[in-house]
Amino acid sequence: MAQIKVYYEPETELLTIFWQTPRKNQICTELDNGIILIQDSITNEPIGVEILSYHPGDNRLDSVNVEMGQISYQ
């Protein structure tokens, strides 16, 4: 089962979402509008995002889509 971890720091208005385990070798790249992509620096695989200046009800999450499914081996 897929799990995500969500961390919200109201003092700094920072929302961090990981869908994989955080890594010592992760790198961050700002995409746009205060959204930071977190990637593994070796594989470039996305492992999470951070949203700067986040507050509950922030409409930047309205554009996030999550797809879940299973791989079919044939």
C-alpha cells in the first residue's frame, strides 16, 4: 500500500509532502509559485514536494492530481 507523509509547520508556513522516504542525498528545485520539487540526487526520481508560504485552504493544492493503480504483468 502506498503511503504519504505530510508535515505542516505553521510557524514557517511550510507544507512538505513525501511519497517516498526522505534521503540524505536529496536535491530541491523550485518549480514555480513557491512549489519545490524534492528529488533523489542520484536517480533524479521525485520523492516529494514542499509548498512555501502555505496556509490551510491554499488553492495551489487544487492542481495536484494523484493517480494510484497497479502494474499489470502479462
